[in-house]
Amino acid sequence: MNIVFMGTPDFSVPCLKAIIDAGHNVSAVFTQPDKPKNRGHKMMFTPVKECAVEHNIPVYQPLSLRKGEDGESSLNTLKELNPDCIVVVAYGQILPKIILDLPKYGCINVHASLLPRYRGAAPIQRCIIDGERETGVTTMYMAEGLDTGDMILSEKLTIDEKMTASILHDKLSEMGANLIVETLKQVEKGTVPRTAQTDENTCYASMLTKEMCRIDFNKSLETVYNHIRGLSSSPCAFTTLGDKRLKVYFAEKTDMKSDLPCGTAADDSLGIVCADGVIRLTDIQLEGGKRMSASDFLRGRRVEKGTVFGD
């Protein structure tokens, strides 16, 4: 098939590679504009653009598909490309109806949840934060609503007790690559299933903000634990130690109990009191320093019992 691919971050790349490897003609890639990164503010390609350039695929980076000169130019380009299908994987822009209706086989999206649960921008992090034990990937026909289109195929994955969002991200990314290839195969054969979504048992995974990453030790041990691993390794949960921010990449639950107030060190090895137990920080990064294990951190800085975090 003649495919136009729309995607931006690392999550999208395995899908693009799989479509290429399956023998489809990817006539163009649409991705978000390049952005300055790191201290030097050097303009960096998006991961999808890097992949497209490696495979000599034309790249388009409009600021918007919905309005202005960029929108009109993109629509004209897509009409000229005349794709059989547009595949969208974490593109980061909303497609207007005129584009959704353009391809012969429609626009197909790869979404990192078992729809209709966890529609929205951050399904991978949210399902772990909420303590879910199962998630997956769904392919769907795109509609004007946010992740509300008819479902095509889905595949389930068990969330391990120690799985972080970054580990789940990689697993779902590879799963999505296999699923989009199978979806396109069934589209070509005319055997593709189509199941309408309902609003029953759905939930919305809104975009994460920095303030949402702050750890609230007043909550239960399980809630704090899920919060930390659900934000690891990006954007990363944090608390404060003194006047500096302390990123927490991972922690472990303990059997300890303490009468000290929530947010207080229960011992001298980074065990912090929660509402119903003590969580031990194990993988951290103090503002201005490097990421390291708690044991290495404590070799260079003593944290005494009674120290307050997040004050």
C-alpha cells in the first residue's frame, strides 16, 4: 500500500520501521518541527525524522494541519501523495476531518492502551500510576473525537509489579509495530474487523504536568510506589531534600512501620514514611548532581532519621 506515516517520538519509530520492512511504500513522513535541546540548544531531529532520513523518505514538518498556510500546504501535499492509508502513531497534532476522510482506507492510529480505557496523551504512565495489572495496544480508525474511533485489533500485556513506565513504553512500542503490520494486512485483504467504542468503563489519560510529578507522602505506600514507577524515567517523580529537588527513579516497598509524620525519614537509609508504611528510595538524582543508587548517594551525604522530605 501507499502509506503516509505521521509520528514524532521514539514510541513511533518501531511502527515506521515495521511498515517499511513489511514492503509498504511509505511515500512521506509527517512529524513535529525540530526543537532545540540540551544546554547548547542545538536543533534536533525528532526520532521519526531520523528514521525517515535514514530510509530516504520525504519529511514534512508543518506547525499545524488545521489552519493557516501550513494547513493548506499540507492538505495539498497529501492530495498529491494520494495515500491508500495514513498511519498515525503519537504524532502530537489533531487531524482535521478533511484529512481523516482523504485516504481510501482512512486514517489508522496505534494507541498504547486497551481502548476505550485510557484515551488521551499519557496512557502508559497513567495505567501504572493507577495500579493497573493489564494494558496493551489498540489499532483504530481515527475519528474527530479524541481516541474515540472504531477499534480494529488489540493485544494485551500484563504489567509486572516492578515494571516502570519506560519499560512498558518499550514493550508496547514493539507490540504496536507488530499490530499495525497485521492491521494493514487485514485492511488489504478486506477482512479487517471494526468495533465501535462505548463510553462504558472508559477513562481519560490527560497530559502530565510537572506539578503532577511531585510525590505526596501523605498517600498510601502502594499509591506512592505506583506514582514513582509510573513516572520513571520520564518525566520522573520528585520530592525535595532541603532546598533542592530530588528526582526519584525507583523505590521499593518495605514492611517497616513508623510513628513519624508522613514525608519524614524513618531511618538513615532513605526510608520515607507514607500514610500506612515506609517506602525506600533506591534510584535517585539530587538537583545539580548525577543519577545514582541510594547507597552511592548516602556514601557522600548523610540523611539522618527525622529528615523531612518535600517540605
